[in-house]
Amino acid sequence: MTREMEMAKLACKALDEKKGLDIKVIDIHEVSVLADYFVIASGSNENQVQAMMDNVEEVLGKAGYEPKQIEGGRTSSWVLMDYGDVIVHIFDEENRLFYDLERIWRDGKTVDSEEFLK
């Protein structure tokens, strides 16, 4: 397993532990130089979005991965966590529908996130 895939897998597990909704992984390495993977999940409210963000940061941190940057935060409806090769997007449900990253990045390959959660 590549380093990037391990990071995406850890992020998926961290989001799932906090009951993240509709977790998606998109492999964008062939269509963008931004990153190799986008991990996208929804939370049902601001507190859940925050808990998911905190858990991703903790789980990836324990594995030795530090974010280059985090946009959004304590009162955000969209958090972007940039780990270089992996970018984690955590939305509330309304903003996820509005921004629709899955449609924007449809040229990427959707990875079966269930495989990442095993």
C-alpha cells in the first residue's frame, strides 16, 4: 500500500469512527497535480463536523502525518484538511450538496471506501 493510500485509509477510518456520512474517496492523481486523493464526508451538524476534523487530525498525527494547512474550523460548515497528497473535505450536509465536489471531480476514479474501512 502506498503512503498516500495509507493516509486516505486512515482518514476514512477516522471519519467513520465519528459516524461520518457518505464517505467517498476520489483518486485524482491522473487528473490533477493538487493531490492524489480527495476524501469527502458529511456531518449532520457543526459539532459532528468538528469531532470528525479533530479525529482525522489525531489519527493521522499518531501515524506521523501532519497537515500542511487546515481551512475552516470551529464554526465552519466546510473543513478542508490538506495533507499534501491527500485532501480531506468535511461538510455539513447542505454545503456538501451545494459544492458537489463529486460532480466537479468526476474525471477522477471513485475508490470503494468500504475497502478502506476494513
